[in-house]
Amino acid sequence: MTLDALPPHQGGAEQLARLLAQALLAGHWQPGDVFPRELDIGKHFAVSRNQVRNALTSLTAAGLLERTAGRGTLVREMGDWHLLDPLMSEWMTGLVDLDPQLVRAIYAFRFSAEPVVAGLAAQAAQAEDIERLESAFAGMESSAGSVEARAEHAEYDVAFHDATYRASHNLVWRQMGHLLRPSIMALIHRSQHRTDTLDDSLALHRQVLDAIRNRDASAAESAAREVLRRTAIDLGIVS
């Protein structure tokens, strides 16, 4: 990919880092690709070399790039990306068009983690946790019938998952839920655009809510797993 395909840049080094990071997260450059030179980036965006250098330093610190004297700058393997870095989470915010390989990686983590979190939530949820889950689900129900309300529905969907992480009352899982929020949002947006109806998703989320409300950890784990299996179908990961 060339720099010409990127949107215009306005602002300082932080904004430039975000623009370049989002292009990488969307797969515009692949692992092993040679990344544009500092001079070329500066010339394209009409910014100082110092601003470019600071932006690339942020991308390197987040594991996206590897800068080696004599070899230039290369895109690192996805396994080296610091996906739970708060800065990476910030760059993912609002980004829907993630690299398909990254979508699969995030999904695989969610499939292994979220049933466990749902089971913990069924054991530890307090009254205010149940209220948050019920409120998020009610929002999902009210916005499910309109295509124009898909963005609103996605917000409620993310709120439901966030409430599940919170209800686990486990500090580490709670922080993981916070850091994963942008990536969960990206997957929800992507999956919603591939399906005509949200009825099946709603029914499965209701099962998660009921299981947590009934303090049935086994049922909560199973229901959360079914939600994610539905997500895999909507994402085109499985047929």
C-alpha cells in the first residue's frame, strides 16, 4: 500500500501515530512489509521529520514496527503486537475495518475467555451488576428492529459484555474487559453488517442474562459460548 491511500493528516505526532496505526490494524501493510521511510512520510503529510520520528517511536513501542539500522522499518509479525497496550486500545477505538487475521485472533481470545468470565459473573454478580446487564439488554432489545439503529445496538451490545466482565468482580478480568472494549466493538459492528436479523443474537444474550441472574455458572458459560459461536457465523469465520 502507498501513503496516497491514507486519509489526510491534521495535528501532531499523536494524531499521525493514530492514523498510521489504524492503517496497520486494518491490514494496509502486512507483517514483513517494508514501511515507508521517515522522509517519505514527512513529505507526504507535509510535517517535520521530528514529528514523524515521534510517531514511529510510538508504533515501535506498541510492537507494530521494527526499526533496524541498514534495513529500514519493517512491519512486525502480529504475534508481536501489544494488543493490550492502552495506546493500542485507543487506536482501535472507532476502527471497524480490522485486518481479517486480527479479527480471527481477537475472536479466538474472546471464545476462550468470555465463557469463563460469564461463569465467574454468575457466581459473583451483585444486584447492581444484574441491573447493568438488564439495562444493556433492554437497550439491545429496543434497538434491534431497526437497521438505522445498528450503531446504537452495538453500543448496548458492548455495554452488555462490559457489564459481564464487571460482574466477575475479578480485577484482572475487569481490566481486560476495559482494554478489549474497542476490539469487541469492532467485531460487533463487523458481525452486525453481515446479518439481516438480530433475533438469534438477542435470544442467546438473554440466555446469558438469565443464567447469571439465576447464579448458574455452568449455564452462563454454555450460553456465552453459544453467543460467540453465533458471532463466528456472522463474522464469516465459520459457516
